[in-house]
Amino acid sequence: MKTTGMIRTIDKLGRVVIPSEYRKFLNINPDEEVEVILTSDGVLLRKFEPYCVLCGKKTALSEIGTSHLCRDCIEVAKRL
């Protein structure tokens, strides 16, 4: 993984500021969600993009509780 030399301090509440250059590059705006993923190398942050929990599609989604389902999977579920 390429390092950029940007170092940030974690505050007393466990927060860290994502540099503005990164937020602009990733098109992360205030109040948008980011995904926090634990990897073998450390922690990965990425902009959260909803996806169907059954098939992984990212289009035609409906929010069901805290998850998302695509139109196709909803239709399949209706037939069961």
C-alpha cells in the first residue's frame, strides 16, 4: 500500500479527521456515511455505497431496516 506521509492524531473520543484532499477525491461530503473495515494490514475507510445484501447489486435498491435489497431479489422473495 502506498503511503502519503499524512499523519493524523486520534482524539479522546477515538475520532480522526480525514484530510480534505482525500474527501474531495473520494467525493465524501459532510453527513455522508463511510464504511470502517478491519483488515490484516489495519483499518480501511471508504465511502459507503449501499448494495443488495443478497446479490450485491448497487442499483434499484430499497431500504429494509438497516439493509438494502434490489428490485430483483424482492421479486424473488415475493414468489417464495
